Amino acid sequence: MAVEEIGRLRTIALVGQGGAGKTQLAEAMLFTAGTTSRLGRPDDGTALMDFEPEELSRHISISSSFHHLNWKRTEVILANTPGYSAFLPDAFAAMRAVDGIVFVASAGGDLKVESEKIFEHIRGLGLPHVAFVSKLDRERMDFEAALSDLEKSLAAKPIAITLPIGAESAFSGVIDLLTMKARSYPDSSGKAREEELSGDLRSRAAAARTKLCEAVAETDDTLLEKYLEQGELDEAELRTALRGAVLQGKLTPVLCGSGLKNIGVDLLLDAVAALLPAPNERPPFRAQGQSNGAPVERGADVDAPFSAFVFKTVVDPFAGKLSIFRVVSGRATSDATVLNATRGSRERFGQLLRLEGKKQAPLPSALPGEIVAVAKLKDTTTGDTLCDEKSPIVFPPPERPLPVISFAIRPKTRGDEEKASQALARLVEEDPALETHRDPQTHEIILSGTGQMHIEVTVEKLKRKFNVDVELTAPKVPYKETIKARAEAQGKYKRQSGGRGQYGDCWLRVEPLPRGKGFEFGDEIVGGVIPRQYIPSVEKGVRNTLNEGYLAGYPMVDVKVTVFDGSFHEVDSSDMAFQIAASMGLKNAFEKARPVLLEPIMALEVSCPDECMGDVIGDLNARRGRVLGMESKGSGQVIKALVPMAEVLKYAPDLRSITSGRGSFEARFSHYDEVPAHLAEKVIAESKRAREAAGQRAQA
């Protein structure tokens, strides 16, 4: 019975670029299947699948949401995913947990870079998929152009299995090429009237049916031979062969319709049930043994040991943490004790929950392929493996997306720094595409994400969920200082104010070290001219002064300081006196050692289309970048360059503008290098003004 239940299950995700109509289509699917009693609309805030306040205010999906429906004895678990670039990591996480894909493309406008990235991800995961061309009831919508776009822009192999009847406001139904019947939809109930084809509709359908038969026949040698002999395939043969082609990734069946008018949605549900795979028709998931790392495979077998992976976490400051996971094998049950093999800790499930938009319904157990949630697991986070304690395995964690934009955040209320840090840690747990840390040099809290909108949404969540109001500023560049020449100088501190005085005297030699070597302290004192107990005092004074810098208050690095002479007083010398003397001597030496300012240099890898390469390289050169090389990758180029951090703090929106959204980049810290003199003067002057202003505020 369990095998039969798994065979009736379809776990699918609606994917596509932002604005394609995924959420409206999800609402129509739920309504047509009878899961909901009214057709929700994202534009007026009545959609079940978009419920976060940030989604309602922007009218876009920001986070994947889940629901389920039943259609003709098939149970469908539905994931609705975001399509805007900043939120694609969340979509990719959901795609890892499903068995099939409905790729949603709007019939108007070109497919954007987000669609290219999504389709590349579909291929990488080897997910069987169908496509749905939406919004055919809108102006300037063209189904044939959408088919061409799928083929040219995404290198897909689209083949229409439905055709539109009418266009724009006159769009009223679809032609089903499998049954060769017309289906008209008099209202938004999703119930169609089936009619025979005649006239122009029949001739259009016959030509499209021939294309369909040819495309399907070419995926199977035996079928092709029969088709060439008979010139036709019957409906049963066509359906069977089409399903095989979808499961093998040889074809992308394309349906059309409107989520808003609920046209063609019933045929999409038929296609999901008939063409996309059940969990036990998919290849097993690969894992490793927890103890020995040996390769392990787990398929959708209810009799196998329980295993699952957590692909999403939702954090609520009041309800606690909700861990959402895909059951891979075995059976998940409420009140079970399982092993978190990633952390090596035991977890106890409370009530299993089925996700229904923003609500949850209790569930006694879950079969392989199901997506369920459980609340308040103590150690579990996104990417962790949950499994049977007697058969521990670990599924590979998803790749963490690299952030492309960073901001410094400052709480608007004084004293909220700790509260902000704790709230950010909770949000990072919910969204692995976020990164946060405190810069040890600038002492700023740095928030990094996948785009400007990603950061803005995070700031809104901080306010809504944790009552922390912050403002965003560009991060300070962590400059450093160094020297370019060898120099010697004396530092002598002598103070007499009645009673015991203060006396410390040392000679210091400073010399540059190779870039990246940091700091070295040398001791060449002989003959006891400085007693041994005061040498650590000299080093402490040196280190404190290095942290303060000389030119602009930035730490001094890549320098060796050696104490080689000095004197002391038997009564007046002290630890503090030698610290002060060392500081004075070091500053005197720096004055003669040609101090310079250093800036962090980032290693950039920029991916862009061939036609944008010249503009991208020109822009990198204008940012004081040094292009190291280029290499072809797919239909584009990858440009490797070294660019100062100060020039790429806001590179993400600029690159998007240059490449019309088709470029992307990764940036990693490489090394420190000298700032050109004319720019160093500006940085030093700005630092001086900032310190003077800070001093005035402190006095006030």
C-alpha cells in the first residue's frame, strides 16, 4: 500500500523569473483542485502562497512557500519559489527537495538572466520538467514567441502540447493536442467545455500535432520506425512516449493558459500527474556514511531506514524555529527520536506539520518524497541531515551562495548593538544567503547579501520580527599602513614632579617586511642597558602604537621593530615609562621610514555575455582594476581581475546595468597593496577630519 501511495505522489516546484506569474498560477492550481474555495490574487493581497508582509507590500515572492492538493487520485505537494535574482538561492534550495519542475514563462517579453540561471540549475539537478506559458490574457502576449524564446535563450527542447484559442482579451481557451479537442473556459472556475475542432483551429492543431508526434517519435527508435511507416501515433502511444521523454530530459512539453482567468490550469494539473515522476521513479539520493564517509544511496523506499535533509528554516521570535525537510527514505513520524548526523546530536520530533501557505496542519507520518516541517529542533539548521540512529548517513549540504553586496548597519537606538547582532544571527539561520560579521578593525556590523533588495528586505524583517531599527551605510574600507624604508630613532620619556619620577629611554630600528608578514619584534639589548623586565614593556608600547597607526589612524603592518639600545634609572624607571618611551621612539622612526597607506585588493571573477566583455573590462580598468585573464565558459566569458575594495563596494548594481542583468561576479579578499599617492592624500585628510569631529563630540 505504501508503494502505491508513493506512486501517487508528485512533489513539484513552480519556478521562473520574477513577474512570470508563478504565484497566480499556484493559486489557480489550488482553486481548480478544490483545495481552496476562492481564487487568490497576489495583486490584491489575497494569495495563500505570498503571505509575508514584505511580499504583500512589494507584490513579489521573496521566500518559497508550500501547499498541497489532490487531483484525480494524485497528491501534489507544491512549492512556489521566488524568481528575482536576489532571492534565487531560496528557489534553488527548494528545487533540491522536489522531483519535478513546472517552469513558468510569461508570454510577453524576453526571458531574463534569472530564467537562464534557473534552467541551468534544473539541468544540473537532472529534474524532469514541463513548461507553462502564462498571462496569455494580457496585451502583447505571443505564445509562438515564448516557444522560440525557450529554445533560443534556454537551449531547451520545447514542444507544445496545448495551443491558445484567441489572444489578449479575447483569449478564451486552449487546444489539447493530445486529445485534439478544444477546451473553452466561460468563467474563472477552471471548468472547461470540451468541443470538437473545426475550421482554422483544426488546421492549426493538425500542424502542431504533427510537430508533436515527430518530436516524440525522435526520442525513441522503435517509435520513430513505427511513425515513419504509419505517419501517425495514437493518443496512448503519444502519452506513454512523451512521459518517457520527460523523465529522460529529452523534451520540455509546453502548455499555455492564464492563472488569473484560470484557463488551461486543469490541463497543467493533468500534465503534472501524467508526465512528472513520483519519488520512487527518481534516481536515489547520494550520501555518505557518517563514520567512514563511504558512498551511500537512499531511494524512496518506505522500508529503508529513515533519512531526510533540512533545506529551509523559518524563524519566528514567538513561535520558535520551524525546520522544513524532504523525507528521502523510510517514514517520518511524530514524536520520533532521530539523529542529526551533521551535528552528531539527537533530536526529538514533536508534531509533524504539513505546510499550507502560512498555516500548518498536523500530520501523523510522512512518506518518502513528502515535504514536512517540525518545530523547535534544538541543534538543527538548514543543510543538516536527519536520519535513523542505527543507520547514520550525511547528505551533502547545499553550496552556500557568495554575497555580492555589503552594508554596514547601525542601530538607530543606542545600546541596541547586541540586540541587533542576536537578531541577525537568527535571520542568517533562516536565510543562508545572508552573512554577517563584526569587522575587527572598523568595529562595524557588516551585513552581506545577494542584492540590494535582499538587504532591504532583511532590514524590514529586523524591524518587524525583532523590533530592531537600523540604518544602512557603505562599509568603511579597512585601510592599513606600512613603511618603505629602514630608520632608527630614540624615544626618551623623562618626567619629574616631586617624589618618584618617570624615566624610560630606548632606541628603536624599524624596517619593512614582505607584504602579508605582519609584525616582528626584535631584541638586541646587551649589557643590561635596559633591564630584562622592561623589554616586554617596550614591546607592549610598540604594539599599541602600531594599532594606532601614523598617517591616518589605521593599523601599521608588515614592519619589524627592534630595540637595540637605551638607558634606565634605578628608581624612576617603570613599565609605563618604557611603554611611553617606545611609543615616542616608534613615531619618531616612522617619520623617517617613508610611511604609506595600504588598501585591500579583491580578486574578482566576473561572468558576462561575450557582447558585454569589452564594456566590463573598460569598467574594471576605470576602477583601477588589473585584468589577469579571460576564459570562455558556455556562451559567455569569465574575466579574472584584481580590483581595490574601495572601487567595488557597489559593483553589483553597476554590473547589472552594464550587462542588462546577465552578468554576475564573485569577490574574495586577495592582498593589501599601496594606495596611489593622490588618493592616499584624500583618505588621510578624511580620516583627520573624522577624528577631529569625534574628538569634538567627545568633549561636548
